[in-house]
Amino acid sequence: METIPGKADVVVIGGGPAGSTAANLLAHRGYHVVLLDQARHPRLMVGESILPHIWKYMDQLGAAEDIEKAGFIKKAGGTAIWRGVIRQMRLADFGFVRPSLHVERAEFDEILLRVAERRGVQAFEEVVVRQVHVEGSEKSVSYADRRSGQEGRITCKFIVDASGQGAVIANQLGFREFDKDLRFMSVWGYYENSAYIAHGGSICEWGKRREIRPTTVQAGIGDWGWCWHIVQKESTSVGLVLAPAQAAEFKSGGDKLEERFDRACRRIPIIGDLLQEARFIPGSVHAIRDFAYRPTQLAGDGWFLAGDAAAFVDPINSAGVVTALYTGYAAASAVDESFKKPASRAYYTEVFSTLVRQRLSLFRISALPAGQNSFPEDNALALKCAQLDSRDEQELLFAQTQLTDRPGNLAPMHAMDPRLNYTSSTRYQEVPALIPLGAELQAAG
């Protein structure tokens, strides 16, 4: 068993996409990087849809070939079933050549961690960070090694906290707050042999998932809630995002959690049709409540927050992994520049905080239920972020929100800059009715 060193240039807390990205890039630039993760990979994570933006990061990380070899399901685009209206968008219409994916996060995250190790990162799993010490010029991290039962401490120049919802630094320093606009509960599980929806509105059988690319399905539940349906390699990830009143109703339904979850999913219009021949996988249900939060600070002298340790919002726009990669990349850049120009480290800390807060604000307001935003300052921050994106990326975000009933939150941002008014966008379409399973084959026969 490799011994955890007592000193490093950088300590990264957490081995998810954000932590692996930051550690990978810094080690590749010649720094001694130690990464500590409290879990052992592959670790339990919810199945997820990820946008094609990931490939620019995979190329820089040296992970593109590994991700391609993993054989994750390639998706065609998105289908939203909202207030009785079915809308679809195709990612190829926004200039993306490489595919969006439906991934098993346990496998995806482990790939990124192993690539980081290959590029020089010293990664230690089953090691819990107890406390960070950020006072003075030399920082340190206290830990408990579950493998040996021993405790220790690593001194370093910089800390990147990518500890996920555990949010080590934010919790220790007391500047994480729950987002009162996104007080949701989420419950998710997995099914075998679920049908799915392809682009064009066809319902396809499970066995066609590699031949005919599936779309990510989002089905609205009431005013705020929604359900996802994500086809993966071996199963389909289905989840509920429930507003407080819906969560209370769900909890009062009696029966075991798995029975309530399965019954609720099968009652949702169209989702129930997709699950008609599907088998629920026992033991696969998990739940979390009040999962959205905001930081009052993103970085300080010698430390940076990345991924979910910084913030988390409603995942309705599939932006979680891309945001994690972005923040990990930004943290690595800030640390690298701070090493090179020690006199300017305060400047690079501020640049990191500004850019990351703008990105988080953009994804937050695009994920909020229509007309809901208790932090109007996010509009100006989101505008600055959107102006840095390409026209195609700007229109993709608008189309994603247009599929549901959440584009109204972008209106204040559009009003600040008429160039961001995409109400005439035609890169999504309404689907009059879905084509039933086997209907095309019956017509051909």
C-alpha cells in the first residue's frame, strides 16, 4: 500500500470530474499533486446525460480515447414533454460534430481518475479529509486513512476542494447556503428493457439503442417538478425532481420507497408508456432532498472550490458534468498562474471567482422554474458569461430552456443585450404525436 506523502505542491480533495480535471492538468504541468477521495472507485453515482462540450476537456486531459472505448450510449438530442406539448431538439443542429453521451457516472468518473493517475497524480482512495488549514502561506490538509486506520497531515501551497456535496471548505468556513429557489427533492432508480424516444418522435425498443440513438427525455410534473429518462449501456436511469408540495405527497403515499417510486414513474404520461415492458431493478432507488446550494465565496488565499463543492442547481439542462470540468480547468489555471507569478496570486484568485460565479449564475437562472429568482444580480453575471460563448452555444442554452417552460428566466438577460434575443430560433420543433413502438415496422409490413 502506497504511503501518503507529507508534502505536495497541491492537494485536491475529491476524485469526481472536477477534482480529476484539476489534478490531471496540474500534474501534467509538472506539479506534485496529491488527490484524496473518501470513496473507492467505481463509486455509486446517478446515471447522467452529458453535453458534447465535454470533448474539448477530454482532449486536454488525454482522456478522449478512453471515453470513446468505454462505449457509452450516444444520444441524438432532447425530448421534453411539458404541459401536454412535446418538443425536440437535435444537438447536431448546433454545430456539434462529436456526440453527447448517456453515461454511467461510476464508470465515467473512474476513467477520469485513472487517466489523472497515468498523467502523474498520486491518488489515494478511502481517505477522508477531516479539516483544512488555510491560514498563512503554507496550507495543510488533515485526513483519516480508512485503509490503515491512521491519521495524517499534508502540507501544500494550494488546495482545490472538489469534494462534491460534502463541500469540505465551504462547510468548515461556514459560507455555503441552500438555494431557497430550488428546494427540490430528487428520487431516482433504474429499469431494464425500457423503450425510449428517438429524434423524430419514434418510440423504439431497448435493443435498438445503439442502432437508433435515443434522446434524453424530460417530462414535466405539475408547475415545477419533472422526470428524467436516460438510456444507458445496461439499464435506463429514471428520476423524479419534486417541488416541496410534490415531495410531501410522494412521502405520504404509503408502501416502501421503491414501490412508491415505481408507481409514481409509471403514472407519468408517456414515461409510463416507455416503462410498460420494463422491469424495475430492486435495490436501485436513492433519494436526496434540498440538494441545491450556493456559495458566498468561491476561492481564497491558496484555495479554490470546484464542481459540486462550489454550487449545485437543478440538473434539468444536463450542465452538471460540463460545469464540473469547467471549474476544475479554471482552478488548475489559477493555481498554475499563481505558482508562476506569486505576486499576482490575489489577481488570479479574483479572476477565478469572477468567471466561475458568472458560469454558475448562467446555469442557475436557466434551470429555475419560470419567474422564480430571488437573486436578480445573477442576471448581469449570466449575461457576461453568455457573451463569452459562441452563438451556437448561446442558442443551444435557449433551445434547452424553450423545450420546457423555463425560458422566462432568460428574458431579463436578453433585455440587457438584444443580440441575445433568440425568440425566433427554429432549432427545436414541436412533435404532434409520438410514433408508437413498432408502428413503422407494421406499416412497412
